[in-house]
Amino acid sequence: MSKTTNKFSPEVRERAVWLVLDHEHEHASRWAAITSIAAKIGCTAQTLNEWVKKAEVDAGKRAGVPTEMAERMKALKRAKARKAGPDGTKAKVEIAIPMFGYKNHVGIDAAHRLIRAFTGT
């Protein structure tokens, strides 16, 4: 969960980005268009510049991780963290490997990347 609050609604952000991209040609540079529009909507120019860059990434016009993919990766990380034990350690996985007529039990500790062998029958 984000520690900051969103002062501007998604609609305002979308409209501001559209204004920058639509009126960019009327200014000497993109930054000039951003500072002009940011002053009108009441945000900082740097914030509006970040919104524009993020919109370009999501549209595929700029290299980067799209918002949808970033959200999916966060969800997978949260799911992986939930599977960990209560103290934050990963669960051990035990497998039985038949070898030379005996079953060798091997414990794989994913947290420390150790393989522990337990021989038995």
C-alpha cells in the first residue's frame, strides 16, 4: 500500500497528460508545455512529467515496465511472501530420490539455498 495519498484523480491526470501531448507543438519544448499546464492544474512540473512518461510507457512509445505488468509482478511477490513461513523463512521441500537401491531423502532449504541429504531406507 502506498504511503502517499493521490491528490489528483485518474481523470485529472489523464486530462493533463493529454493536454501536454496535444499542446506540445505550441511551446518551445515539451518541458515548457509541462510547466505551463502544471501551473494551471496545480501540480509540480516534475509530477506532470512523470505522468507523461508513465503514459508513454503504457502506450508503448517509451521503454519501461507498463503499469499493468508492474501491478501483476507486485501481486506475485505478495503471493510468494504469503507462502513463506511466519518468521519469513521459506518452507523446506523434501523429496525422495531412489539411488543404489536405497531411498535418499534430500531436504532443499530454499531460503539459504542449501541441500541437506538424509540417507535411509
